[in-house]
Amino acid sequence: MPARVRVAIATVKIARYPTFEAFDRHMQLLAGQAKTAGAELLLLPELLCVGLLWTCGTAAGTQIRGVATLYDEVLTPIFGDYQRLLSRLAVDSGLAICGASFWHGEDGRFRNSGLVFDRDGRVLRQDKLHPTRAERAIETSGAEALIAFELAGVKMGMAICYDIEFPEVARSLIDAGVEVILVPSLTDERGHRRVRYCAHARAIENQCFVCVSPLIGDLGIPLERPVRGHGAAFVACPVDNCFQITDGTYGEAEADREGLLHVELDLELLRRSRQRAEIRPLADRRHDLYASLKPEVCLGKQP
């Protein structure tokens, strides 16, 4: 198992792409910057695709009631082109490219699909498990499957934005041997705080790295309530005597500014933390207890 892995975690500003080629150039720029910095993996945000809605001439006039139709008419037909572009970039750059979730229709349902493009051409997909209220309003369905995968010799998993707020998702990944959880995200300021605090909680509970990549800026769609993203790329880690990082922030970029956060994840330190730290949540779990642990309701009873 590798001792370290170098990751580039993107904060990406929403761009109103006039053409698919403009999106291609933006992605080439980010991949080139990550490669130049020596990264092995590039993590991109949730719904990286939404700027492509502006390739439609009527996008500017879209109201809330027309959002689902716009998304389906513009995004669904280009899902294949989108995957081929990022797969080619991964192979050409020698980077694994992850996250970059894409909203699309498939078999009569709509999905928010996170993607993994390995440098050998392999493509994997992790659909979002827990759609938000806004996503459900455009008929987005939650997935039923969770995958773990290996990149650069490290076992990883993906929790798309809201999914990191559910402890069961992270714990399932950890039980499959995952050491790094990748979180592509798109949230407003309150949502960014929720994702951030939950990422820290998952890192502590599961003694793992949690890497968060946000989409920022103003989409301008729909007219009444435009999508606005806020945040900064960051990495959460355990808070213990092995890491000696008091606030659990292993790395952090400047808020609301496009760029790449370059971090070398020290996996040897993580494994040492799991074995020797002052607290060991994984080793100290009481598996024998939880299945039968049912709280006794004591309301109204006298002591």
C-alpha cells in the first residue's frame, strides 16, 4: 500500500459556457494545472455540468417551472460526450479524475451521477444516494448502490454533497476498507457549513481523510432563485495525538476563489492513527451491542 498520495482538490467557479468546446478548454486548464503540480488525482465538484445549460439560447429566461425541462433537454443528450471528454483527459494527463457529477435522464429516471475516470481508461459511476429537496423538485431519484474503488493504490469512496451528512454512508465505505472519502459539493453558505461540519465528524468517527471540492458562483438559473455556490476546497482529518492538527483541517483553500488545493495525504500517518491514537473509534466500536441497543423511553418517569 502506498504511503502517500498527492491530490488536487478543485474549487471551480460556475462558467456560462457558450459551447461544449469552451467547457473542454476549462477542464484542460484544470487538469494541466494539477499535472504540473505533480498530482495523482484531481477531484472536481458536484454538478460541474450546470454551466453547460448556457449552451441553450433560451437558458437566460428559464423560470423555476421550466428548470427540469431545461436540464433534461440540454444535459441528458451530452452525458456521453461529457464522459468521453473527462476520460480522455484522465488518460492523456495521467491523472485520475473524480467527482464532476452530472445530472441526466436514464431509463425514465433522473440521476445526479458522480464519476471516476482512472488513467488507464476505466470509468466508474457513483450516483447520489440522497437527493436534496431542490433536486427532488426536478424529479431526481436517489440511488441504491454504493461503491468503493482503488486509485493510485488507495481504497476510496465517494459521498456526493448531502450524502456526507449521513453517517451510515461513510461507515459503510469505511467497513469496505476505504481510507479516503471524496466529496464533490454544490451548496450555498449554510449548506457549505453543514457539509464542512459533517466532513469533520466523518473524519473523526471513521479515522479517515475527507476531501471536499465545491462549485462556487452564480449560475443565473432559474430567474426567481438562481443556483449560487459557496465554499472552499478542504481536507478533514482525525483530531488526535498522531495528527496533532487541533481543528482537524489538514488543508484548506481560500473561500470562493477558483483554484486547486494541492495536498499530499499521509496514509502511513492515518494507519498509525487508527492503531495507536489516544482515541480509536474504529477499534473501540462495540459491534455486539449496537444491534440490540434500543433506548428505554423514560419520559415522565420519576427517578
